[in-house]
Amino acid sequence: MGQKCQFCGGKVVYPEQRLCDKHLARYVEKRVDKVLGKILGREEKRFLVAVSGGKDSMGLAHAMAKTDLQMELLHLDLGVPEVSAPVRQVVEGFARDRELKLHTVSLADHGFTLPDLHDHRRDFRSTTCSLCGSVKRYLFNSFAHEHGFDFVATAHNLDDMAAFAVMGLSCGDLQYASRMDYVSWPEPEHRMVGRIRPYFYVPEKASLVYALTQGVPFSEAACPYVTGNKQVAIKGAVAGVEGVAPGFKLHLTKLVKGHKEPSQTSPNQCQLCGYPTAVEVCRFCRIKQKLTDQVEQA
Ligand code: AMP
Ligand code: ZN
Ligand code: ZN
């Protein structure tokens, strides 16, 4: 006989917490609500939910759409042949069905694509994932700022956060690791909108089963450039520790989140775009400048 839900005796869909589909939904949505509850006067705020088309962000958009928040969706089309177009269709179908306003921004509109970032990663002495992450963060913030949103919501989950914590600790860089939080507040004077991560304490498996049991459409397409990504390897190692010591991901994330180191620098304004940067020209503008030159020459 199968396991029974610890609350209602129903069929278990999430054995890690012995929950049926209804109580798993309650568990996930309660965690989402808890993060949203940190934002005072949230009914007056405008939220932009960044949806990649994957299980986490589509599930998060579904959960947030159940609240009374003012929210719209943003999808970045990264221009990966055979991957980006079908993913975009999933997001468009979801937005249409739920009558949610969807904004789509193509990297190509900025003169380059993810494959270009990959081809030129060595010019930046960086990895594809790091470059892609910088570009995404920049575009989430600039789009939200220019369209009057107060917060961008992303669907980083507990497994992402635990891996982030280990990454920071592995370089002995607590300053880096202590940046992780479920809310960062808007800094209008620096043209920075706020950031929320409502899935901060939602394990990846719970997010997957939530999306499946709620009938949320999502794409399972994997990024072709993820091979060799350090964060993916660390995620696997963290899952290994969790297997022998359940609760590890949660405790580690809480511990690192609780350790706050004050930021030592206040940001400059990028000389080209005006958004914050630690140097003279921000990473996005440097990437864009270099890639649009090289792509045009190719
Ligand atoms: P990742 O950096 O791929 O782990 O994604 C982290 C979060 O960023 C996701 O949960 C989404 O909220 C958001 N995100 C990632 N890729 C995209 C995309 N192409 N368009 C919009 N949001 C995205
Ligand atoms: Zn139940
Ligand atoms: Zn710039």
C-alpha cells in the first residue's frame, strides 16, 4: 500500500514530506506567501515575474497568479536554435490561457544571442553561464525599471540557494555568499528595482511535483551550454549530502543567509547606460560592445 498524506490520509505525491497534491500545494504556496508577506503594502507594488519556461518559474507564476498581486511576466528569448522558439511558445500559451500580460525581450534585439556569448566566452575570460547570468540580471532590472515595476521575481529554489552557498564557501568568500536573500529592496537612486525569490525555501523536487500536479505547462529543454557548469556539479554534491543528512540544504541556506557582511563599495553609474556598476562601464555594455563588433565582422 502506498504512503498516506500526513494531514489528510490522501495519496502521497511528495514523499519527502509525506504530502498529497493538495497539501503539497499548500506547502509551496505558504512559502511563496511568506516571502511576499515581507513586502509591506505589496498590493500597491508592481511585480514582474521572470519566466524562463522551466518548471520553477512557470510554477512560481502559477502560484503568484493565485494571489491578488499586480503581476506581469517577462521572458528573455536567448536565441538558441531549436530550443528558444518552442520554449517561447510554452510561455506564450501559458500567458494567453491565464490572461497574464507577457513581455518578451530577445537578446537578438541587443545585437547578440546566447550562442554568440558561448563562442566568445574566452574573450571575456569567463564561462557561458556567468556571462548569460550577467546579461539576464541586467535585462531583468533595466526592463523592470524602464516599465515602472517595483520588484522582479525569479524562481531560484532551495537547491539553487544551497549550491550558491557552497560556491561562496568553497572560495572562502562569505561576502559573495551573504548576498543571497529572498528579498532585496529597490534602490531607485541607483536605478535598481527590488528582487524577490519566493521559492527560496522550496526544494527543487517540491517545485517539480507542484508544477506537475497543478497542471502547469513547462519546457524540459536543457540549456546546451550547461555541460561542465560548476554550479550543476555542486548541486549534485549537495544532493548527495542531503541524501545522507536530510535538512542539510535548508540549514546551510539559513546559516549563510543569516551571515550578513556589509557591502564595502557603493556602485558607480555605467558611463554608457547609467545602470550601477563597480567599474566605469558595466559588464552588459562591455559584452554588448564587444559582441556586436565581432558579430558584425564575422
Ligand atoms: P537560472 O539562472 O537559469 O537558474 O534561472 C534562475 C531564474 O531566472 C529562473 O527561475 C527564472 O525566474 C529566471 N530566468 C532564467 N532564464 C530566464 C529567461 N530566459 N527568461 C526569463 N526569466 C528567466
Ligand atoms: Zn493531504
Ligand atoms: Zn552599462
